[in-house]
Amino acid sequence: MSNAFFGLEIAKKALQAQQAAMDVTGHNIANSNTVGYTRQSPKFTQETVSSGGLFVLPHLRNLGAGVSITEVQRLRDKFIDLQIRQESRTASYWKTVDDGLAQIEVIFGEPQEGALSEIFDRFWNTWQELAKSPESQAARALVAETANLLSTAFNHTYNQFVTQQQQLNEKVAIKVDEVNNYVQQIYDLNQQIVRLSLGGGNANDYKDQLDVLVDKLSNVLDFQVSENSNGTYSLILQGRILVSDKEKRFLEVEANSTTGFWEVKFQGEEQINLDYQNGELKALFYLRDEVIEDYKDYLNDLAGGIINAVNTAHAQGYTLEEPPVKGGDFFVGSDAATIALDSSIDADPNKIAASSTGAPGDGENALAVARLRDEGIINGSTPDDYYRGVVSRLGVEKEESNRILTNQNLLIDQLDMRKEAVSGVSLDEEMTNLIKYQHAYEAASVLTRTVDEMLDTLVNKIK
């Protein structure tokens, strides 16, 4: 009798296994459009039990005992995951750099109307006009006006760089808060996975959420990912555990004593070394501390060169005052942040030293100032050439960052396609599996009826 009932047990296991397989397939179909979902597959395992006895023939011993689903697997390629995280991190770095360079282009505003290059032209041209009519009050007022315009343009451009640095500095603090939020969520998911693992439950959906969070965090920071035996992740940053199933470590910002800008460190511990970092956070530091500082220096060199050269030439001439006196400083200040027209000249344009001899109709000194445009007064370059070089360098850097970003996005698209082939849900394949499991379920039902009829014959019809 036990052998007859054994067939019924096999049929029951088959029904349960195929039903579970259809549930897994249904779960795949339901989540076919869920971001971060990983296709799942039931792992069928044949069961064998020792069966024997005095009246069991040897070749009928240890027959198969049916089937069971021992595991519901997530279909993922860990190597592709690693590649996607690395390349996405690099893409995030260049995306941040590209956006920062684009903002610098907006600050310079070339070649639009009102940009520095146009103001330079107007400034030098007004000196040429003054050389033609050194006694003209209108020409003198125009020189003073364009000098004020040039100073304001330098001041405004410099202040915009300062503002961009401050914005990037605030973004550093925002990114640190974002990292800490991810760390907390990853820690909480690790705890849920541990609890499910201890109870023998299926944690696949939690693991999908965990992978999504790790992917997002990897765009900001460069860290190592280690998968533990219980399915949780340990993230290691700079040789320290950032988060695991047992601990978590947050980051914090601290103001640099010299610059006042934020530095990133482990909470209550040492500073993070960004030399070996990649991702959005490294790009923010690169833009804030290097790129913008370089362009501020370029702007200061340009403004400082013009201030020194114009003041030197202006001091060689004579004013239109009675009696004429030697010209003083035309500009005050020393760089782009502080350049301004001397207040006495702003109040009285007659103090502009346009004459080289003191004669009212002499505009030779104004012409000498205008000729500075073609002299190497900025690190051996003319003002126009130096400025064009700065703008050209920016254009090259922007083009290069855009090129790298485009290539990275193409690479990520290819990796995503490879990942989708492994982990994505194909509705056609799932429908095929559903039909396959359905037919197996129907066959198991037939087996159940057959065994039931055998038992009925055995119990009720044998007299």
C-alpha cells in the first residue's frame, strides 16, 4: 500500500512545483516594466529516496521521488554589473564636468553681444577716437564710460565664477547627504535580507532593490562591493567598511581652514582621499578647486596685465587740466575682482592724459594706450590673443568632455543591452515557460487521477 501512495506523493510534488514555477513566471510578467527588476527562474531539483524491502525487486529500489523547487534564482551576470557600475561612474564624472564647463561657457558668453571680447574692442576703439579729438569732452566721456563698462564686465565675470564655486561647494554637501541616505537604505535592506535568510525566505526582490541603490551610490563614489554568503552587500571605501549587514559609517563635511570650502571625511574620522576617487563627488571637487580656479587666474592675469599696461602708458601723458599735469593711475585695483576706473577720472574726464606734450590738441598718448591692444602685455601675448586663447581652451575642454561622455554613454548602452539579455524579462519567453509549466501541471493532474483510480481499484474492487 505504501508504494501506491508513493505515486500520489510524486504527483502532489509535481503539482506544487509546477504551480510555484507558474507563480514565478507570473511575477516576471508582472514586473516586466519595473526598473531594476531581475528576471527570476525556478530551479527544479529531482528527488530520490531510498525505497526497498523484502518484496521490492532490486531494480525498483531508490526510484525517483518526484521534483521540488529548491531555489528561485535571480539571473544576473556579476561581471556585467561590475562593468556597468565602473562605466556609469566614469560617465557621471564626465557628465558633471561637462555641465560645469557648459556653465563656464555661459559665464564668458562668447560670441554673444556684450561679451568681454566686444567690450575690449569698444575700449581700445574709444582711445583711438580720443587720439583724433583729444579736446572733445564727448570722446573723453566715452573713454571713461567704456572703462567703467570693462571694469564692471571683469567684476561681474569674476563674481560669477565665485558664485559657481559656491554652488559647487553646496552640491558637495548635498552629495554627502545623498550618500548617507543611500548608506542608511542599504543597511536597512541588508537587515531585511538577513532576517529573511534566517527564516529561509526568498529575498530576491530585496536584492533587486539593493542592487539599484548600490548602482546609484556608485555614480557618486568609487568603492568596492563584496557580496556576503547571506546575500547582503559590504561596501568598502578607502579600506573602511562604509556599510554592511553589521555596521554603517556615514560621511560628513568639514570646512577647510584656508579656503572655507567643504572637505569630505568619515564621520568623526579621517578625511577621504579623492586622488583615487571617481564619480560625481570627485568631479565637483575638480571643478570647484581646479577648473574654476584656473579660469579665475586667467581672468586675473588678463585684468592685471591691462591695469598695469594702461596705467604705465597713462602716466606718461598729460591731462587737459589748466595747467596740464602728468597723468596718474587710470585704473585702480590689481585683478578682475578689484579693477575699477579711478574715481577722480570718473568725476572729471579732463584728467585723462591723452597728450604726450601737454598741448591741448595732442592725442599721441591716447594713441599709445590704443596701441597696447597689439602689444604683448599679458604674459607675452596681446590682450586679444590671450583672451581668445582662454576661450579656445575652454572650447577644447568642453568638446573633449562631451566626446568622452558620448563614448561612455554608448558603452553603457551596450552593457545595458548585454545585461538586459541576461536579466531582463522577455514576455515571449515567459509566455512559452507559462505554457510549458501549465502542460506539466495538467500532466501531474492526470497522474493524480490515475493514482487515485489505482487506489480505488486496489481498495474497493479486489474481492
